[in-house]
Amino acid sequence: MDTTKTQKAARGEGPRERLLRAAGTLTYREGAHVGIDAILTSADVARRSLYQHFGGKDGLVAEVLREASERTEQGYSDALASGGDDPRTRLRALFAHLETVPDAPGYRGCPFVNADLSLADPAHPAHDVIRAHKRRLRALLEAELRAAGHPDPVTAGVQLMLLIDGAAVTAASRPDEQPAAAARALVELVISQTAPAS
């Protein structure tokens, strides 16, 4: 990628977009505790723009995660759709997609889990964004499990979310274990409890 062109394109964006881009990159790479001065420098904007658009760093971090949640949820929906009509095949397609996510350059785990654990203040607005995002993902899984005739789609949805989050955390710290691939047998165990495909 031509970094000069990328930098010029980023400078063509307004202050709000530059702040979101810089905060998204830095908070994922260095953690949500990254200093606001580093974000402002990277975005090449004045501190006033931060408060004008987001009310402060907390609002900026929450908005970064909200936008990331939209992209992630669309990725889940697209992966499920690639599996066709059978909910079992759709779930397998989703987990096959998730196996490829840690291959991305600079992968550091799930940004939502990372932020949730690093933001110590329980009143930080990002926590609500993260919880709502995880609820929507679980609802997607539950819908597929329900359509497949699982006897307890709610519990099974939680089980699949545990596998997803656990694989993401492990892939960031111990990628050599290939946790997403290792979780495949457990995913199949959950899927096997559904009604037989007609």
C-alpha cells in the first residue's frame, strides 16, 4: 500500500473522520489507554475538534467501537449468508470465516473484549456499546440455532460466543495453538444437538 497516498487521502477527510481513523488504529494497536495527544497528533487535528465532535476521549472511543461493531456485524451476516439456506451450514461458514480473521496483519484479538477489559471505569460509555454489540452477535447465533431446531438456542448461543471470544483472545496471545481451528470440534458438538437436516 502506498502510505503517501493513504496519508493524503486521510488528510482529505474532515477532523471527525481523521479522529475516528487515528483513534481506531491507535487504540487497537496500543490499547484504549493510549494518550489523547498521540491521537490528536496522528489525526492532525486540534483538541477543540475532539470536544466539538465527541465531547472528549471517552466519547471518541465509544464511537470508534460503535462504528467497528457495525462493520463486524455486517461481516457476520455476510459470512452466514455465504453458507446458503441451511442454518447448520451457515454456522459452519461463519466459523470458517472467523478462522481467517487472526491472519490479518497486526491482529491483536477482539477489539471489543480488549476495550472492555482495559477500561476500568464501569461508567465508561464504551461498555454499553460493547455489551449491545455482543448481544446482537449472540442474537444472530441464536436465530440460526433456533432455525436449526436446537432445544436450547439461548444457552447454545452463549456457548458459541464463548468459543468466539476465547478463540480471539487465545489467537492474540498464543497464535501457534490455532484456537479457532481447535474450536471447530466444539462448534460441531453444539450444532449436533440441532434437529436433523431435512
